[in-house]
Amino acid sequence: MTLKLDKDIIEKAKIYASEKNRSLSAIIESYLKALTLGKDEESFEEIKISPFVKSMSLKSGLSGDLDYKKELGNYYSEKYK
């Protein structure tokens, strides 16, 4: 699986994970579990997701008609020039 994330967010998340003595993978897995349990606040609390991680889910800022495959192709084209 490949995820494209903002570098600043990744760095902040790595620092957060390190401070909490957790891996970034474990934090992301917890977040995804919370999403699959439901969107109510109680589901988030059951998994103990921090406010920082919850805040990452609130507003994606992406348009609904984004062609992610095209964008990913453009990203890799630039990255591997």
C-alpha cells in the first residue's frame, strides 16, 4: 500500500509517535480502526486516539472530483525525473 502524505504532517506525526513511544504504523492502524467502528465520539475514545490524530481526519481540503490516480502519476513523474 502506498500513501501520499504531506511531508510536514509526516514529520509532526513521527515526533508525536516517538513522544508516545508508539510506531507511526500503530497510530495509523488505530485511526483506521476508529473509522471502521463508526464516527461517534465514543468510538474514538475506545481506541484512545489523541486530539492530534483526530484533527488530521477533520477537513481533507480535497475536492470530491480529484483524480487521485492522475495526481499520483504526476507526483511520481516529478519525483523520479
